[in-house]
Amino acid sequence: MERYTIPVIGIIGLLVVCTHPLWHYIAVIFSLGVIVYTCLIFASDGDVLLMMYEKFGKKADVFKDRVVWITGASSGIGECLSVALAKQGAKLILSSRREKELERVKVRCLEEGSLKSADVLVVVMDANKFDTHNSCVNQALQHFSKIDILINNSGVSQRSEVQNATLETDQFILNTNLIGCISLTKCILPHMMEQKTGHIINISSVAGKVGNPCSATYSASKFGMNGYFDSFRGEVYPYNIFVTNVCPGPVSTKIVENAVQDVLGKEPIKNYDGYAERSLTLIQSGERCAELTLVAAANRLCEIWIARPPFLILIYMAQYMPTCHRFLTQKLGYRKVLAFRKIQQA
């Protein structure tokens, strides 16, 4: 029945407009509104509401002296977020598996921000080692006595077809991208509930709104993140704890080049959409992604989309025209699979 919904509503609307002249004016105003909104989408690198808050909402200076924990802080979006927050005077907890890279990011934060060495704490943590998360939280609390904001950013991408990916690979991606975030959030949650305030920011993905062939498990982890924390939001509302899900499209980091293949530890032959092959007119810079994420965090938005057309248009289609979106993306998706196979065989 879903495929007939839009045509039926359109026919009913046309009949109403034709039989009631007053509706002519309403229809014209509505049409103008749709045209303006569509133009804004084509001109934006994020959803329209986010763009409005960027222009008229609260600024990132609200993070001064806040204690912010960023996972996956050793590179990419996590590094850009760390530097952006350091410039605003936030106190930082930087986490990832790579201590040397974390120390490099810490030095950069101290150089570009107005922080002292004690204002940036490095906590080496593996998202997959759940039994270590509680001790990491205790280490952070001993240093700063509080955690105001948690940014769940750690994750890995994927480039393999479902039929070829091993179950071990699927489990690794789900554990890193989803279960690890849930585990750390659960460890921090009692502290936030006790202090009656907090903010959980999840770096999800456009792939958590729109299915992505050759990245099925990655998409599953991001759909799972959105669903889990949308449910979580209602449970923690009485404690003044806010949740923001951030869904970026392609960003100029090395997440694709470091993507997990069909077998864990396997070196990629060649990623068909790696950084060198992605158009700079379509991808976002890590700095811009971090900037818009802080706009969303400062204004406590529930969910944002960070992408340029055509990716942004696909998200709007998935949200408001699901039948058209599925019809279109199943054909485009198969073309993507064929491109992936071709480049792997080259």
C-alpha cells in the first residue's frame, strides 16, 4: 500500500484545490515554501535546521571549562573535534588505542588552544576491551572530578560484500562501532545521573540513515547507534542528560583507506572510493564536520545530518519519500557493488 500513498494524497489534494478557491492561495504559499526549502537544501552542507542554528543559535564558546571526553581522538573527526574544543577552552579527555598519536594531538591542542598541560588528559583505551572501560572512567574522574560531555567517536569503516565477510569481521565492526560506545556510556552514566546533567554526542553516519552496499555491517552498527540512543534519550530525560546523534556523509579522513576488509587484518587491494578518488566537491573537511557538530552540541539538537548534495538529498528522500528512495537506491547500490568488484579485480 505504501507505493500508492503519495499518488492518492496528490489526487485528493488536487480535487480539494479545484473545488475550494480559497485553497488556491494556500497551495501557492505552500508551493513557494517547498521551493525555498529545496533551494536551501541544495545550497547547504547540513540539514536546514542545523544551518538555522549555525546562523542564529548558541555559539561554541559555551564549552569553556567543560570537561569533554572524545573517543577516537587520535585522528580524523576526533582530532578535529579535540582541536576545535581546545580553542574554545574546554578541558579534554582524549582516548584511542594509539598513545603516540594521542600525545601528538595533545600537543596540537596545547599549541592551538589556551589550555595548560593538566587540562588535557590522555587515556589509552580500546573500544573492544569492555572490561577496561570502568577503570578508564575512574582515571578520568580522579583527574577532573567530573565529565560533562562524552563524544562517542571511535569506529572503523568497512569495504566488503556480505557474502564474503567473515562473522568474525562482522563482530569486530559491531563491537567497535556500537557495543564499545554503549559500554563506555554505561560506565559514565551513573556519574552523569548523580550530577543531574550531561550530554552524550554520538558520531554516527549517513550510513545510519541510508543503507550502504559493501558496508552492510558498518551500516548496521550506525543504524543501531541511532536506534539505541534515540531510545536512551527518553530514559535519561529526567536527569537533564541530552543526546545528540551526528550523521556525517563523506569526510576527508582516512577512515575509508583504513576500512576493514572481508577478513580481519587483510590489506585492501584498493578502495574504490578512497580519498584520492573522492571528489573534493562532495566531501566535507574534518574541520567543517567538527564545527557543525559543536553547533549541534551547543544547541542540544537531537539529530543532525552533515553532508552536501547529492548525499543530503538522499537522506531527505529516505526520511520523507521512503518508497522512492528504496526504488532509486537499490539500482544505484548495485552499480556501487559492480564498481567495487571491478576495482578489486584490477
